[in-house]
Amino acid sequence: MDQIKDVYVLDDEIKRLKNQNQLLEEYEGPVYNHIFRKKRGQAVLDIGCNNGMKTVERFDRKEIESVTGIEYHKELVAFANTRYKGEKFVFYQADLEDSGLEMVLKKDMKEKKITGYDVINISFVLMHLKEPEKLLCRLKKYLKKNGTMMIIDAEDRFSTMVPDEQKRMKLFLDICQRDPLSGNRHSGEKIKRYLKKSGYHKIVVHSKCVNAKEKEKEKKELIFDTFFSYLPLDYAYLCETEPEDSDYFGIKRKVKQHYAIFRKEFVEKSVYVACGVMIFTCCR
């Protein structure tokens, strides 16, 4: 998880995450409703809980008895526990690619007197890992038999803007892919294979993209802010922290040159837009 940087605790990023949460509700909400339908006393593990806000929005429901959030960044965990910790919610810091994760989960299960989690949620996390398959294998033993894992991750091959004569969508997708803070933009297409290899079953793909029609301006704004608004901030940060890498300065200039007009075309013109977000569920 060495690509996690201080940029993720800045106000602009927190605002972007709020927009992302609002956007995704339309797509993930029905899936969560199906998972928790006619259930009681559920124990949930939320991997990559950030500052806890989305964890509470998703899982503060009567079917759920306890929610454990795991986050890499200590500042975000501290914020989450200060704001949301209580009888239902608790948050822990752990590196998902380190053995300390399992120590945290064993401690949490012992305190809650549970043998495993009914639901494990992994949202936009696998794309940031060096070896995502290893995490899926490690988490399997903490998911109850017939429990459900839900995964949300990016997949740019489903991203498009039509019409796009100047190919600005292609330009900005390439800029995203060259941004190390943005993670693996083609993570989604590999997840089904990882799940099968790790021994999960009942694998279902619920969604491949978020999209908006020509006149859905407000939704287009949410999509653009979710998928592209972080780029000026990221490349400013990269130029500051890695000044020896001249490529970052060149990309920063491209972003500055094309960003405003790309946003205008994306949001205001009569175009159809889609950005790849894959939603999976599977069972142990």
C-alpha cells in the first residue's frame, strides 16, 4: 500500500469521496438491499473504510449488529473512531499487505465473540494493491461459510464519451493510468479470475459502469468529479514530491491545458458518458 499518500486526507479529496458516495448509491444500494434482505444480527467487515463516513452510510441498518472498518491511513482511522465509534461501529488501522491485518481481525472477532464475518465489503481497494489475489485468499477464512463478499473496483475499458471527436476521454483515461495514486485502472477485469482461483463461488457481476445520458447534467458532474477531479491535485503533488521525474511535469501541463474544456464537454454538451465501475458479489 505504499502509494497511499497524504493527498488522501485533504479537503478536496474528502469532497470528491462525498460525490463518489452519492453517485454510487444508485448502483450499489440495490445490491446491499439484496444481501441484507430478511437477515438479522449481521457482522460486517469493511475493507478500505477511509474516514468512516461511507461505512456508516452503507451499514447503519437494522439487519446489522456490528461493523468493523479497516483503513491504512492512521489519521483517517482516528477521525472515524472519534466521529462514529460506538456499539455498532469500530475502526482499526492495518496494512492490507502485512500480517498485522490478521492480528487485527482475530482480535476483533474475539472481542465480538464471532467466528467470522457475514459480509466483507471491499470498495476501490484491490486496484491499489500489488497482489490483490493474496488479500482475497487471506480474507476467505474470515468470511463465514455461505457469507457474502462484495467488491467494487475500477475498470476503464468500460469508460466512454460519445461523441468525442477530439478524443479527450482517451487522453484523460491515459492520464489516469499514468497516475500512481490512481491505482490499477484495469483492476476490475481481473477480479472474477482472482475469485475463482481463490475458491469463491456464486460469483455475480452486478454492474460494469456508471453512466449518464445527454441531459443528465447533475449526474455527469458527479461522474466527472468522481473520476477526474483529483488529477490536478495528484500531479501537483507528484511534481512536488518527485521533482526528478520530468514526465509528471509534462502530464501536469497537459491536465492544465485540457481539463476545463474536457469538463465542459463532459458535463454541458449533448454527450453520453460512462465510467467503468464493476460491482461483484461472491460467496465462500
